[in-house]
Amino acid sequence: MDEYRIEELAREAGVPVRTLRYYQERRLLPPPRRQGRVGWYSAAHLERLRLITRLLERGYRLDGIEELLAAADQGREVTELLGLAAAAGEPWAEGRPSSVTAEELDGLLGGQLTPELLAEAVELGYVRVEGDRYVISSTRLLETTVELVRAGIPLRAVLAVSWELEASFDRMAFAFFQLARTHLVDSEDLTETVGRLRPVVRAVADEHFGRAMDRRIHAELDRWSSPD
């Protein structure tokens, strides 16, 4: 087919219609050609949807995909970025998804999972609701959250900090990605190079976080010990 109605396009791409509409709201997908009240989508729309799906499967977040597609729409060269995405291989996040019931998740979180906090966790990308079950994007993050809640930190406070962490690590990931884009994209064996540097990048991130914690602890101790 040369053109598709929205239901036909969603079926061909293997995504729900509501997901397709969400992509349109985020401007990940260009608007369709309008003929009266009917929107007609082209093969280019279908290829765009399939590209989004491939990038999501590789662990990309929608905001990162949005940047890539915006660059393409502005006529900038992004083939090297997509090549780098392919070279990245397996997702960098090590946490694997799991599925639990609402009751199980609320029990793990000490009965603190209100509808408001659930909506926040969904927006963060930590939880996806599928019928009567919740799909957790990372078991490692869930286990960490459970331990923090059991230690006495309210779930609301954990999620508030999560927003800050997401923003901070997004900036860090962007910095490393720009380094790779600028200096590694012409490497003869990009896949091997990225694979070799993966543990190096993780070590740098871990060390910088450790240094920041040391600075913060010493600063707070000095403040507490200083006379008023």
C-alpha cells in the first residue's frame, strides 16, 4: 500500500493506535496528509515508526530518539549516529524487566503506591501498565527502591530524587555520546571499539559519582562542625 489510514499504519508497524497518536503528540511522527476528515499516512511514516521501535529495543529513551529524529528532519546528517546506535549492541542498562500485580508491587513498596505516584513512575519510564499487571522496566531499580523504602525513605521522596538523577545522567550520557560521535564514528571497527570502552565509561561515571559524594559529605560535615 502507498498510503494508510491510522489503524492500518498501526497494524503494519505493530504498535497500538494510542501509541501512534502519542508519537504524533511528541512530534516524533510527522502529521498525515489530510483528505477531508481522514488522515493518510505514507511509507515514510511506516519506516519512521519501525525506526523508533528499533531504537526503543536498543534501550533508547523517547527524548533521545526525539533529538535524533529532529536532527534528521532539519536535514542534518544522522546516519553516523544511527551507525553508532547499531554499534552500541546490547542496551547499556543491565536491569531486566519483570511483571507483577498491583497488589504485589504495592506490598513491596510498603503500601505507599498511590495513583499519583504510580502515574509519576509511569512518566519516568519505570513502570508500564498492561491490563491488571505492572511491567517493571528494571528489576535492579525496583530492588533499590524497595531497599530505600524499607530503610525509611518515603516512596514520594525516592521518585522526586529520581527526576534529578534522570536529568543528571542524561547530561552525562549526552557528553559521552558527543565524544563518540566526534572522535570514534570513523573507527574501522566501531562495534569493537564501543564494546571495549563500555566498562571504561561505566568506571568513569562511578568514579565521578564517588568523588561527588566525598565532596558533599565533607562539605556537610564541615558545615555541621562550624560554630554558628
